[in-house]
Amino acid sequence: MALQYNILYKCCYNNYNDDPNLKGLLDSEGFTKEDRFFLEDRFYQYDLLTIFQIETNDEFEESIINPIVKKLFEILKEHEGLVKCMKHLGEDDLVLGLMFLFSADYLYLSHPCFSEYLQNKTIDPNNFALLEAAIFLK
């Protein structure tokens, strides 16, 4: 069974503010802080589901995602730098650390690294440096 992970997808939740189509909505007086949080959350959920190639009514289902994450972990644990990041975030629990890398705080940085590693077994040093900085300099 092939890994159900979309290496070609580019995350958008972290930069939706730059979308000219949303600019008027985001700047309108009626658009509240709660509205902004809801929109951010929906973009993040969409990105995550698209990365995992899941089309289940926009729902995050652990029974579908957990096997994918386990298989992904078996591949990513070969990269020393990613293991260091997982170990730090998960306080020595590597799988928990990997789950943190899928959180909204890190997904836009970790997904490009994962995709590169899955495709080439290497990670662009610049992309990895951004991920490390977000994890270790927080």
C-alpha cells in the first residue's frame, strides 16, 4: 500500500492574509477576531486533510490518519534532524513529537521537509533551518 501523503500540496493556512480575494473580507469592520480564528482553523483543517488525501466531510478522523502517521513515522525516523525535532517536541516520545509537527504551529514548515524527504530522501537545508528555528528558538 502506497503512503497516502500529498507531497505536491502547498500549505495556505499560514498565509491566507496575503490572498487578494480575501483582503476585503478580512479588512471589513464586521469581521471579528472570532471570525478570523474560525477562518484560520478552517484553512488549517483543509490543508491537513488535503495533505493526508482525506475527503470525509471535512472531518479529522483518527482511525484514518493514525495508520498514515505510523507509516510516515517509519520513513521519517531515518532522518537524524527530524528525529531531533520530534524528540524535542515530544519530550523523548518521537511519535508524539511527530504529531506536534502536524500542529498549526509547525505544519507549514514541516510539510515541505516531509515532502522533500519522501521524494528525495534529502531535505533542503534552508527549509530544515526554518523548521529548526521555529522549534528550538521558541
